[in-house]
Amino acid sequence: MKNLNVNSKVSPLLQVAEVKLKYISKSQTPNHPRVHNSSDAEKIFRLNWGDDIELLEEFNVLLLNRANYVKGLLRLSRGGLTGTIADPRVLFATALKSLSVGIIAAHNHPSGSIKPSSQDIELTKRLKEIGRLHEITLIDHLILSPHSDFYSFADEGML
């Protein structure tokens, strides 16, 4: 192995990008909303979703501490009329960095149907398994309609 001289040119191996991730809470945990059930989660998601819940499909995640207080909301992806990409790597990188122990995922179906697709079911299984490996519990996955109804994978025994 070649010795590096600090006075010589910097080795190309040392010229890599630095990666920084940051989690900053803007208030103390007792001031954050707490999730007791799927209805609580649904209300928090709807309050933070925006006006276009009936236009474009979106995938969002609540990041939770051990007592189910919401640490933050991750807007993971925004897609088109019939789908969006939810990358588990980005989701769990964020959950790990925020030291979350639980997550609740949600996406909307602009069509108004709350019936999970085969892709929704497969993604939920993948998120549950990846979370298990990282000791981060997938507490629920909700499908929201533009109306007031929603589907809860946990309530339906799908988790």
C-alpha cells in the first residue's frame, strides 16, 4: 500500500461526498399528537395531506416514538393519478435517522376506492419485514379516499 503524504495531492479515495442527515424536533414530545388507533392516524394524515388528495396519489409516513407520539411526517413520494413509488430504502433511512421505533404508512386512492391492490398488499408485507429487521414496527398502513373513509391493514388483520 502506498503511503499518503499530507503535502502531496489528496488521494482520489479521500475525495468523496460527505453525507449528512439531520432530525430536528421543533417542539417537545408531549406537544406532539399521539396515535392510539387507526382513526387517530387517519386524522393526522388528513390534516397534513393537502388539498389534492383527490388528484394525485401520495405516500406518507408517520414516524413514532415508543409511546406512539408522532416525531414527524415523511412525505415519501408523490405520483400520478393511479400510482406512486414508495421506496423502502428512503423510508427506513429516515426512520432510522429519527430514531423512530414505529411507523404508520398511508397512501391515497384518488379513485375513491379503499380496496387494497395486490401491489398495496405486497408493499405492506415488504415494509413489515424490513421494519422487523431494523426493529421498527409497521403499526399500520392506511389507504385514504378523498372522502372520509379509509382502509386500515391493522384493523382488517392484514398485519
